Amino acid sequence: MVNVANELKKLGIEVSDEQKESLKKSMGEELYSKEEMEDKVKKASSESEQWKTRAESAEKMLEGLDGKSPEDILKERDDWKRQAEDSKKDYEAKIAEHEKNELLKEAFEEIEFTSESAKKAIMKDISESVSVKNGKLIGFSDLIEEAKKTDANAFVNKQTPPARFTKPNENDPGGDKHATRESILSIKDRSERQKAIAENISLFQQ
């Protein structure tokens, strides 16, 4: 809003107190600026278009009801309501499934498996039984422990110390007589396996 007397003053037009009172009575003390008027016109135009769209939608709906009995109208209403509820349930189910999959993916990253196929099989079984509450997996730890008991070969056992081999005697180029090529290659820990190969390199040069 702009003050009429002040705007006239900016233009070099001085008005007396009596003239100010006259302007106030006929036009008001303040008027909308050009920008404010344009904004109000746009807003009014937008609201008018919205009401027009609503009126057209209502008219089409009434046309669709023409000739239908109250029972048919109520039935259609119930069908629309049921479809909306089904769509909502389907959407919520998809969101919940996505959340569970993300939580499972994060949880499985901390577990080492002997193979990718073993990981996929265990993950599939657990995903079918685990649930989610307040953003947390319910029963995941118990299911993992049960899987380790029933399918221990699917998991990397960190509790069993890796096999160690003695350093070969300098006077015995054959290395440790108890070490074999197969026993060394069966070591699961990569660093320990490489160390054993280096200490018994003669077994791999045959």
C-alpha cells in the first residue's frame, strides 16, 4: 500500500491538510501500488480458473449420474472408496518392503559368507521371516544365529584360528614336512595363505 499524500509529494505536489482530508474521504488514505494490483489480479484470475475447473468437474459428474438410481450411485461411491483404499494399502506395502530391503542390505554387509550364492540363499530365507518395527529389524539376530547352526558352511568362521606352518629350516629346502600343497591352499584367510605359500614355496615349484 502507498500513501496518496506522500506519493503526490514525490511528484512535487504539495497538498494542504484540508486537501488530505478530502483525498482520504474520496480515495482513502492509502492505495494499492501497481505491483500489488497486478498480484491481486493474477490471484483473482487463478482462483477464478480453479472454480471454473471445479464447476466443470462437478458438471461432468452430474452428467455421469444422469438416469442412475440412488442404489447405483451409492454402489459406485463404495467402489471408488474401495479402490482408493486398495491403492493406499498397495503403496504402503511397497514402501514397507523397500524399507525392509534397505535394512537387510545394511545388516548383511557386516556378515561374511563363503560364497555369493550362499549369501543370496540365506538372505532370501531371512527376508521372508524378519519384520520391521520403528525402523529396526525384528528377529534378525535370532534368525542369523539359527542359520549359522543349520547351514554353518555358508558363513566364514572367524573363531577357528587359521592353520600356521613353521618356517622351513635353512638346511632343509623341502620346508616343513607336515605342510602339503593342498593344506596350504585350503587356508581361508588370504594373508595367512599367502604367507604359508611363501614359507613353503618349494611345494609350488614342482
